[in-house]
Amino acid sequence: MRWLLLVVGAAILAVIAAVVIVMPPSDEPAPTASSSTPKPSPSDPTPKVPEFTDNCGTFETRERAPYAVTGYWITPKSNPCTWRSQLEEIHSVGGDTIIRIGYGLQFRTVSDSGEILTRDGELDSLYKACEEDGLTCHDAAERDLREANPGNRIGRTYVYRTDESFGANLFRCPQMEHPVKAGKRIYYRLLTQPDGSDDATCDFSGKATSYDMILVAGSEEDSLAKLLDLGDQFGMRIFPALPLAPRDPKTPTRAYKKHLGTLTTLTRRILQDYGVRFANRDSLGGVYQPFEVQMADTLATNPTLEVYADQHTIVEQELGKPILISPYMDARRRVPFGQSPKQVAEAFKALAKTGVGIIAPQDSRGTGKVGLFWPDQRDDEVDERLRPVVGESTYGTAYHGSTRDYYREMAAARAEMVAAGFQVDLWANVEAFEPSGKEPCAPQGTRGKTDKKRLDQAVTMAGRYVQKVVSYMWSDFMTCGTPSLEKEITTDWRRPIAVDAIRKARDVQDGVEVRGYNFKDSTVTITWSGGTKDLSVPAVGWLDETRQEGLAEGMVTAWVPFDWTQVPAGDWVQVTVKGPSGQVTTEPLHVRIVT
């Protein structure tokens, strides 16, 4: 697997230039970068054994149908055997990265008797069992604080639920902070400064102070430890979720600054615990910050970026692993907040400056906020599956640009940031669903099943601009419907996917270089207004299957000779690739020469 932050060389600059315009690659010198931003190990994870057996059954750890998408989001499941089945399914189609959906820190009020209330003012049953000495955990904590100083009190109360179990390093001051066992739950009582600092003296008897209480509802068994063990067995890397910031009640798309101090403390405590227990685990790839933001040129003023920056600092100090974020794009022209590719590129720079190590923008095709089309298709009618979002329209009328335009501009922004010393990777998060469907895949919402043809198209549009392709999400979008998307990939994984073509001479011969997946023993077909040419790669060209730094895993490079003088200047040319079994790329590349 291609891991973070490979030196950006001349090839990256060539990639940025070669979008849909066929032109010679750039030979500009490579920028260099240095940064303290942590990055994963460059070595590939490897399964321990071909299969393993435990109480949940026997599970095979070999890849059977490796696909271009190599990472997936998954949701927490209470059944421990579900983890094994999911990782087996994901790894069988080439997945080597798991990103976990997480939970949020929530501000709560308490009743007169110290019971935690829901946001609707009802008794929250999840925290009812937390008792000490016949008192609620809230009242017991306040009692202990007042014994240290009668003027002490709990000013604000927060809750956080998880299926993880933590060690002693979660606590800073054991005389006031400790676990509380109640049935199958373990509650963790934390008492913190409202500004996000931790008093190293643990002196609660000095000046009377108002403290924040964080009550964590955890589990007897640690789901993350189990997931990392499975990561070792399957040869995968895991990105657990950091606590999600409370949302601003007036603008729910933003983090609420009022609570960021407490969020910082909780994040620090959890990562201190991870740092002791998991820092040397190869299967821990990094951490995922699940608070989504829209990529816009005004993003630099969004307080959510303070969350990213604060948490990056803590992660770097305590764990030495990268933070992954997955913002979304909106390219729609008919909404006031639609953004152009240039504006999204500015947002990429603002995000990179927070120190996050991986930015995996959602391609936003699944939500219908961005379309998949080429420049010569701007006057085409949008895919009918997009009409619930943008209506009956042409691509050019509906969108500021295509997914490819956005990833190209972000790749250019990444090169600029790396040259400035920021180490950051650009991943593509291709959404494996449709805006709606007759049979919604998820338990909540209307998102429907997509198909492999459309997913291939999304991979094509991400081009060679990204270092990895991941997808939201495995459960339930890859497994719903008949046949499921997982089944479609398993039966059609050998089909070539071409992502980019540029004019490139080799020695004295003019030709075309094509990059993509599954090109072994393939034929490149070039079609233009004056004719069609089939060129066998093994017969007249060459194939380089060496993994190249900065490109997604599994991507290869083919070259075939072609005389471009026979193509009229400005003519749009289509390039397809056919495998030895006859399977042809479902999405042709659209390229042209500009003189």
C-alpha cells in the first residue's frame, strides 16, 4: 500500500498539467519538503497467516479480487464476529485500510438529583447505572470536589459513549478520576479544567474552582484492541475515530467553540492512553477526525479548523500518527454555497495548514453535489440518478466543474503545500451510493445502491491525482441489493480502469502513456474523428507495473506508439483499454491536443 508523503517530483507536476489536455509532461525540478507531521510506516501490512480460526469460524486472509478502492469506512457493531466477516470481505477485494465511524462529545444538563438528562430533558438511561456510594456519578464527583475545597463545584457536564475500554493513562488525577463498574459497562469519570488544560499538580484544595465533568460510557472489552488484532491478522491498517466535537446550535455545520476546551482534554486523555497501549502497533494507521466540513474558500475562518489543529498537535505529541479527515465538496451552480475548483483548492490549503496528514475529500457524486463528466460533455444531460438533486439539466448548467476538475486543482494545491513544508496526502473518497433508490441501503435515509460501472467511473475521474482511493462506506452500501456491489466487484474485478492519458514520446517514437489498473496483456484503442487504432501493449508497447511513488496502489503505466499528427488540433480523442478476456474500460478517457 502506498503510504504517506512521498517526495513530490516532476511527475506530480506533470500529472497536474495533464488533465484532459494531452501534452508532454513537465520537466520542472521537484520541490522538497520537511515537516514534523507524523506519517505511517511506508512498509506494506502483511497478513500473518493465510487463514485463521476462532470461536467465530474460519476466515481467509488472502486477496481474491483486488480492486482500485483499497480502504473503506465501517460502522461499529456489537457482535464481535461481525468485525471478522467485514474485514474478510473487505480484504478479499483488496482493502487494506479500515476507517471507523465514531461518537461525539455531548454537553448535557443534569436533574436536581444529579441524573444525566438527554437533550430533550428526559432521563438518559445509558448513564443511569453509574452510581457511587448510593449517589449518581455526578453527585459523587461533586461531593469529592467539595471535600477537597467547599467552594469547588461541577459547572458543566459532558457525556461520551464508546465501545472501547481504556487503561489507567486516561486519568490525570487518580484521587478524583477513576472507572466505575456497572454491569457490562465501565464508566470513566474525568474532572477537567474548562479551558482544556490539565493541572499537573492535581491540587483540588487550593482556590475554589468550577470543573467540567466528562462521563464516558465505555465497555468491558476494548473494541479497538480487537480491531487492531484483526488488522494484524488480515494485514490491514485501522483508523479509529477521534471524539466528534459538539455542534454549534445556530450553525450545526460548525464546531461549537464554547466546548472546544473540554473536547481538547478528552482527546488528549484518550490519545495518552492509545500512546501507551498502541503506539507501536503497525495496524494502527492513524486516527480519523469525523467532523465534516464543506470545502470552501472561506473555510479558514471556520472554528472547526481549530479542532483539527488542536487535535493534530495532541496526536503528534502522544501518538506520532497522522490525522485523516474527509471534507465534502459542493459544485452545484444553483445553490449559493456551490464552490468552483479553485475555491476548493484554497480550502485544501487551509486544511493542510492545520497539520492533518491525510485529506480524503468526498467525491460527492453519491450525494449528487458533484458530477462525473468530461469537458466535452458539459452540454450533455445529467445522469438521471442525479435529477433528484439538480433536476433536469445539463452538466454545465448544474455544476461548476466535474470531480476530475476538483481533484486536479487539489493535487496542484497539495504540491504547493508540500513545497512549503507541509506533509499531506490527497486521497479520493468515492461515495459508493446514489442520491436515492427504490430500496435504500442504510437503515436511515434514502441513499440507494450504485453499481460497479459508476464506481469505475468515479475512480477514473479521480485520475492519477490522488495517493489512494477509499470509499464511504462498506456497511451498508457495498453489501446491499442483489447483486451487491461487493458481488459485482468480485465477478468483474479484472476489468481495466484507465485514469489518465498523455502524449509522450519514447526514444524517437511519438506515443501515448496511459495509466490505470489491470493493464496486463491489454490493448489500447484510440478513437478520433478520422479513425480508430488498436495497439497491443505486449506487441508494440511496454507495461511498467512498478509501483510509483505518489500514485495509488495498483496503478500501472502502459505506453504504445501513436502518431499524433494524424489527429486534427483541438479534436477530442477517446482512449479505452481492453483486457485479454475482452473486458473493456467502462469509462473512456477524453483527451485532446491543443496547439
